[in-house]
Amino acid sequence: MVSHSDPDMPEDVTHLPNALPTGYAAVLADTRWEAGALRGFDLAKRGQRIALLDADRAPRNPEVLQAATHIVFAAQAIRELTGGNAVEDALAEVRRTLPGWIAATDGARGTFLFDSGRIMNLPGFSVSPVDTLGAGDVYHGALTLVLAEGSDPRQAIRFASAAAALKCTRFGGRLGTPTRPEVEAFLDNYRQR
């Protein structure tokens, strides 16, 4: 897999819709097309919906951070943004300047969430990985889904972590994405241990 940000992505976003379609509860975007993310986040916030940024790398335009209602940094991105600090310290640092809901994923260490004035660690799941390709995308998609459905942030992170863990046990990037019933069965099985 090669991740590439096309330098020819348009800065002009006037061709995008002026409103989100009916029934949408969230917008998920990453840092590959920041102009598009800003437009989507603006529409989401106008409709009082979730605007979640998958910050897998530090954005070029810091406005995209301010525009999101929810941000989940990858460990390397938050370190890049803050000059290499430990994830917990970096999260505390960015919290001083960013409104809204922020978290950072750190592989086997799980997810760090700024909640109720403190940083908490929500551990991931121990699995035997076969292929991690696409695990971050699965995590962010699952997280956005359950947050849009109204889940508590901690429950949402647990669901997203389970989905990503399951994905890692399967080969094939997107082809390894688990279904919702599979994630729920995984969580039920994990609770019974």
C-alpha cells in the first residue's frame, strides 16, 4: 500500500455540496485533502454533527485541527506536532490549544483519551497480528460510526479497538475488515474471559 497526497488536489471546494445529506450524523476525514476536510467539517458543525479528524499525520493547515469536533491522532502525528514528546505529554500539550474531544492511538499501548480533565489510557486487545494494513482506517471508521450512534466515548474507543484488533488478525487490508456482528461477538467473548 502506498499512501499518497496528490499535490494537485483542488483548494477550490465550491463543487462540493452546500449541505450534508439528510440522515448523516458525522463526517470523517483525514489530512490527505485538508481543503475538503475543512468543507466537510464546516457542514457537519453547522448541522451540529460530529466532525472527526483522522490525524494520522500532522496537518499542514492547523485550521483543520480547530475545525474538527473530534480528533484522533496517531502517535507519530502527535509527536510530530509537538516535537517528539511522549503521547501522554503531547496530548496534554495539544489539549491546551484545541477545543473538543481529543485522543491519540499508540499501537499496542492502546488509546489515550483526554476525558473529564485528565488523560486516561484505554488499552487495546492482545491478538496475534497477521496484517496491520488498514487497521487505523478500520479504527477510525468504527469509532465514527458508534460515536454518531450516540455511544459513550470510552465504549466507542473499545468498539473501535476491537474492530482494529480483529482486522489485524486477517490478511488483506480492506478485505480484512470485520463486520459489526463479528466485532460484537469478539467483545462478548472478551468479556467472558
